[in-house]
Amino acid sequence: MNQNDSGARVALVTGGAMGIGAAISQRLARDGYTVLVSDINLEAARATADKINADGGKAAPLAMDVSKPESIAKAFADVEKDYGRCDVLVNNAGVAKTFPFLDYPIDNWLLTMNINVTGVMLCGQHAARMMVRRKWGRIVNISSVSGIRAGAGRTAYGTSKAAVIGLTRQMAIELAEHGVTVNSVAPGPVDTPLTQAVHSPETRKSFTAGVPMHRYGSTDEIAAAVSFLAAEDSSYVTGHVVPVDGGFVAAGILDI
């Protein structure tokens, strides 16, 4: 049975259970979308969806492992069966580990590329096939300032996010004729469970010193940028990368 006969637009957020993904899921629900909180951790996705529903929004959990093409295909088949549409896709799921370049392990390189790049491409394909039928769609790929400026230890992560930026442009020009826009949000340092786990005190100090606003961003600030790119008002914006970074990308020397 199609659960979305009312015509409300459906937004799917990968890695939507925690951190930036949860904030994006909550914001899109407030914007009026039926939000599918997709995550490899179904229990966490269910908790986030329950919170959205308790707050008056509409959400449901969706199991998906973006490292596995068959899991992606099954999840989107379920979306097709249950909702018949996917109007907004936010490719947020990702992994990040740091190692010195000379010692970078090939297994982590391959895993990072598979999740951060191939997963984005496959989810984009599945979602866009539903979007082109309605001649309307919004795809927002979460990249990173690490895809714009190199950072120590980020051989795989930074390269994968640079690839996401290139993929965003490629998707944008190929889907433009179908009424589908594709953009990327590139967060700077943001306080999330992931950054709290992987950012050493030295990393945190270095980032804070290099950000003109001298602070980490919030997950809600990232979600606000996604909200704009998912909205009607962004109809002529496609193929672009929006850093939400407190000025980090723009910065050079900050003290005189």
C-alpha cells in the first residue's frame, strides 16, 4: 500500500540517525517533508524517527548500508513500494579516519571510497530515477572543506570528498533537463559524535585557529543550508558547493 497518497514530498537522508544527519532529518521534517531516516543502525534511525514524530513531524526509519549496492537497491525498492516517490535525497552517510600518508592502509582507502563516493553515486542514481518521473527533485551531497583544502591525515577522506564535489557537478549537468538540482554542502568543523571521537585536542586547536569565527559549527547550521538547497527557492541553483565553515575556506593569514 502506498503510504504517501496525500502527495506530501518525501525526503531520504542517508546516515540520518545521528549527528549532522539527525539534524538534517529533523529540519526537513519541520519543513513539511515526510522524512525517511536511513541508516546502517536501524535502532538509532528508529529513535530519530520517533523523536520527529513526537515533535509533530512525519518520519520513518529505513535500513540501508551504503557500502553495499544490494542494500541500497533494496532500500530504494522499499521506498518505491511504500511511497512511490523520492523528492529529496541527502547523501550524508560517510566515514572518516586519519593516518599519515606514508602509512595509509589500503583497506581504509578502499572502504572510504566505497562509502563516501560509490555510495553517493548509487543512491543518487536510485533517487534520480524516481525524481525524473515527476520532473522535480533535489539532491544534496554532503562533502567537506577537506574536499576543498587538504588536511593532515586525510588522504582518503579529503580525496573522497573532493570526488563528491566533482560527482555533484556531473550529476547536476546530467539531471538539469529533468528538473532535478544537485548541490553540495561542505561543512567545516562541526561538533558531532564523529568529530568528538576523531578530532584530537591538537586538531581542534588547529581548526579553531584557522576558522575566522574561531568556533566549531553546529549541526543545525549545516541543516539550515541543506534546507535551502532542498526548497523551491533554490530552483536555479545547481552544480554548486556551499561551504558552511565559519570562513575556513576563505581564510589565509588571520593575524597582522
